[in-house]
Amino acid sequence: MTARELHHQRPGEMPWQRLARRSQSRMANLAKRWLKMVAVEHMTSTLLAERDPNGEISSWMWAINDLLAS
């Protein structure tokens, strides 16, 4: 979804549905890189709690932390 949205923001581009699967895949990989490098810097504990009210992601982070500490 992120790759599609980023693609739609570029003026004059071919519609997403008409792109070759390989192009879509490349753009998806670029979007993943953007998410892990840029978007994550804006994530706060408050935003995380809003998106993950059951604390599932936080529990993953604590489990990873525990594994790294042992």
C-alpha cells in the first residue's frame, strides 16, 4: 500500500495497475526501505500504543531485547 501511495504522488506516472510486476516489486522494496529508515524515526510510544493497543509489537520488541541481552 505504501509503494502504491508513493507511486501515485509522482505526477505523470503510469497507473500502478499497468506497471510490470517487477517494477511493483522494486517499488515495494524501496517503500520498505523508506519505512525502516525514515518513517520509523517519527514513531513514538504514544503512536505505537494507538496502532497496537494490545501491545503485541511491544512484546516482540521486549522478546528481541531479552534475546540480545542473553
